[in-house]
Amino acid sequence: MNMSRTRDTRERLVVIGGDAAGMSAASQARRMRDPDELEIVAFERGHFTSYSACGIPYWVGGDVAGPDQLIARTPEEHRERGIDLRMRTEVTEIDVERQRVRARDLDSGAESWTSYDKLVIATGARPIRPDMPGADAPGVHGVQTLDDGQALIDTLAHARGRRAVVVGAGYIGVEMAEALINRGYEVTVVNRGSEPMSTLDPDMGRLVHEAMEGLGITMVNDTEVTKVLTGEDGRVRAVATQDAEYPADVVVLGIGVRPETTLAKAAGLPLGEHGGLLTDLAMRVRGHENIWAGGDCVEVLDLVSGQERHIALGTHANKHGQVIGRGVGGGYATFPGVVGTAVSKVCDLEIARTGLREKDARRVGLQFVAVTIESTSRAGYYPGTSPMTVKMLAERRTGRLLGVQIVGREGAGKRVDIAAVALTAGMTVEQMTALDLGYAPPFSPVWDPVLVAARKAVAKVRGAEG
């Protein structure tokens, strides 16, 4: 234990991770408790803090000028607020029994132990790197942190050619494919699913597929990359599947992420089915009164299915941090769970979803009806109206809303928020049809597309009862 702990009567909060959850927790705790009551030490292994990882594809694609625009608060700003933030310092061990962490300065290599009274684990997630030859070759990039984004941009600036392969077609894969098109690259997306965006049902993913091909992106579905091929200089030159090779001067991994819980697992802390830390409603690690966890390293309750899920989103991480900070500071708050809302885009095509997909509902044993409707973003006669497809799932017997997916142009994506609120409230599709939504021809048809889908779902539920 540090000698300073024998002289200092303050409590010490140690935070592992300097992004959304960790620094939100530290900042909230500091607002609640003065420095003479609570010392806060935070460790961040990268070069940046409190940044928007969701903005990295837009930085790579040129819509955002540089990383500074993605940073909400710099290390210096955190330090001015009384947080001892130690950059380029990686925590390598958590000693739960002795309440201390071991950290290594990545520049000097020096290691030291720091004791804690309260600990926040906000270690985030790591990009999935497939276990195959060449996955770690120069020119192969995951995109999770600003450091990752900078490394990719450096590669793009010095690449020998203009051919890119994106492995995976989830949110990151789709967004990175568009970003690379914007940079003038010839882009191929290799996807093991039947359609891009596995967070959607395949019939809705097909609409995304068509939009990507319209951008000039080559989609290769139902195919898995088996190896990354390298040239004589060791750099990537292609990716290989069982049936073909796709030349590449750069490869971006968009397969998804896993909770970064290596430290937590080694310390014996409880992990869930998806590898994330398990917490109570106050975001305390289960079975540990003085350890909290939040952000992409935890699993959260899905309010629709009733099961634990891992969802890596900055919106959740910031909320977790606020809840944790209040708890650490002596207050009280809870994080009840999520309904799985997400929104993205490909060029001008907006893609949104919330709740359960068909396979999610089947997996948890729910019987359901599914309906799909075609509508428009505005009154049909109003200039600039565009088509929109809405898919809705409802529980067969009760009519409880289970999920909504929306694909369309301007004005489509954020309509998913109507469904997110309805899911959180446990509404039925019949109750949804009476929602008093805003209407004027520039914004919506008389019957909003979400309500049109709800009406159709009501009819199908009633038909199923018969």
C-alpha cells in the first residue's frame, strides 16, 4: 500500500479507463464530493479521454476534420477539476483482497501499486480480431479508439493502392465502408451473414444491401474470411475466403466488439454469458460493495426479453457513469436496463432498430406476429417526401410491442424513438395506435408510419387470436 495512505484520511477512488463511463463517473463523483474528502485517480492507457468513438468513421471519411472535434473533455480539463488523470498508463492487475491496482507507464515502463477505497472498472470493449493467419499484419485495423482511428488514417495516407476490404457488415463495418468510399477507395465488404446489418432481420438488411451497392460497394455475403495474405514486406495484400481472394491495400475489421474484461476475469469478478461484468441496478459489481463497473465492459438487462445483453454504445456508457458517480459520491441512482435502440446510415439511407428481432424473440420463447409496411416520411403531396419501410413485432397473445426496425431516407431513423419509448413503457400495439404524435405535412403523413405499422400489427394479433 502507498505510504501516503497512512497519512491521508481522504477516501480514494480509482478509475480504470478514461473514456465515457470512467470519466463520467469520476466527474459526477467530484461534483458530489470535494477533493479534501475524496481523492480521484484515473488511469487511461491511450492518448485521449472523453471522446466519441462513434464519430471515428466520420473522421476517417472526412466529414469531421480531426480528432479534436470528437473530444468532449481533455486530460488537462479533467485535472483542472481535481481528478488525478494519468495518461498512457495501463492497469495490469486488480488485487481485490488488498484493494489495490498495479499500473504500468507505457512510455517509461515503470510499474507501481495504487490502493483504493472504491474502484470503478470502465475498460470498454475491444474489436474482435478473427483467429486466423495474418490478422495482426500491418495494414489490418480494428476501429475502437481514437488511437485506432489515427493509425488507420496514417495507413490510408501511405497505402500503395486504393483497394480496401472491410470484414463484417455490422454498424462499424457499414459505416467504415462508406467512409472508405468517401476517401476514394474501391471497397469490398465480406460478410458471413446473409445480409448486412445482422442487428436487423434479413428482409430489412436486404434494403441496406441495395443501398451499399448503389454507393459502389461490392457486397460478398454468406462468406467468411479464412486468412489475411501478406506480401514480401509483411504488409497485407489480400484477404482469402474458401473460394476466392480479394486484393487489399488496407483491411478494416468490422466484425464487432467484445467486453474488455481481461483484468476483471483475472481478479475473479463475476462475468456473464457474453463475457461482460455483471452488476446490480446501481452498477456495483455483484458481490462487491466497493467496486463499480460501466460502459462497454458490462452486460445490461434487456427490458424486452428479460435477459442480460452486451451492447456497446456511448449513450449507455455515459448513463452508467452518472449512476456510478452518484453512488461513489454517496448518493443513489440506478440503471434499469435497455431496449436495444440503435440508429445508423449509409449515405442518405437511415437505418434504425429497437427491441427484438425475429430470432431474438424465438430464442427467448416468445410467440409473435410480424408486419411490414411501406409509407412515406411526409404527406405524399409535400415536396421532398421519401419512402420508408417499417417492420414491427408484437407478442401473439397480448399484443405487447416487441421490436421495430425502420429503413428509409431523411426523417426515418429517429422515428425509432417512438418505439423505444413504447417498449420501455411496456405498451401494446393497440395502445400505440392512440399515441398523440405531432403532425404537419412537412413532417409526417396524417398517420405516422410507426402508427400505420401498429394498426397492422393490431389486426394481425386479433386474427391470430381467432
